[in-house]
Amino acid sequence: MKRGSLTDLQCRILSALAGISPPWTLTGGGAIVGFHSPYRTTRDLDLFWHGRDLIGDLESEVSGRLRAAGLEGKPQRRTPAFVQLGVARGGESCALDLVADPAPTLTEPLRREIDGHEFLVDTLQDLAVNKLVALLSRYELRDLADLRELLRLGVDLDRALLLAPKRDGGFSEMTLAWVLEAYPYAQYKPEPMLRPESLVDLDAWRDSLIAKLKQRSDPGDRVCERP
């Protein structure tokens, strides 16, 4: 029942929640390692309901479906647009994040399935844009590693950079370059979710990304581009 590097519990959760209306879209690390590249593991699943401002009664439907599958989701955090449930079974645990996001996806999500249960999964392009935006606001080594992996899989960085302001109006290439320079990545211990080989030369890759961002931010070096 495993898919990519998702755990049995994570697969069971996705199967149990497939078919909820309105549909959710799997994004973040779960989408990357389950359906694009199993280069690392993940501790959580991020389910986004696009076009919604509030989670509302979706939390109760999710909890009911989990119970029907022999699972229990214990609330960890809750706001009107976000709920985190802790799900555990047989020694495994997973943080299940339910997110209401009024913004649509930038590209049409993919249809994927586990054990015959179909649901939506973010595309490589959307995942890359989300990672660019995430790098502005949090110190997570896996975000940098994820972005490198997404580009390795064929994502067009130039297009992702052009799309990022559509996801976050405060995004700019120069700001991202400054933030990446300020991150104390060298002081961070390798994350258990990341394989050692995926961290080789990551700092040097960050330097090359910063250089590219700065070059793109220089009006004298850029050609007019359209999203």
C-alpha cells in the first residue's frame, strides 16, 4: 500500500479522506515524496481546500472518515482557516494539516490514487512556487532541499519566480536572495527526513541560487519577461 516514501499510515489517511466534497489537494512534502520523488520522508500531510476561506464543518467530516477507517485525529492546533490533527496508529504518527486557502492553484492539479481511492495532488510547478514563498518566512533546511529536488525534476525556475508573486504579493527575487544569505544553514543539523546524500553540496547550490536571483534582480541584466 506504500506510495513513494509515504508511510502505511499516511497512505491509509489519504485513502480514507479521498472523495470528500469539495475536494482537497495534497501539497507540500507529502505530494513531493509520495508522487514526484521519494528522495526523503515526511512527518506530515498538507491538505488544501482551494477557494475556501474557512475550514468550517470539513473538520468534522475528516474526523468522521478517520474514525470509520479505524483512526483517530486528535486536534493539536486550530484557527478558522487551519486545523492540525495528530493521527497515530501502531507506533506510527502523522500531523494532518487541513488548510482553507481562498487562492486557486496556479496550475491544474494532478489526479492520483492510492488503493483505488483518487484525489488531487499539486503539480511540480505549484510545489516549486510554494517552496519559493515558504523560504521567505521559515528556517527549514528541507524547503531548500525540496526546491533543489523540484528543479532537478525539471521545474522551470524562471517561470516559478514569475509566478511566485501571484501566490504572495510580497515576494521578490531580491528579498529571497537576501533571506537565503541570512539563513544560518551551516549551523543546522541534518534533518532525519533528509537522506545524507541529498545534503551534499546543498550550501554551494544555495550560493548559486542566490547569484541567479541577484542577476535577475538587476534591471541591466534582464530581458522583459511575461508569466
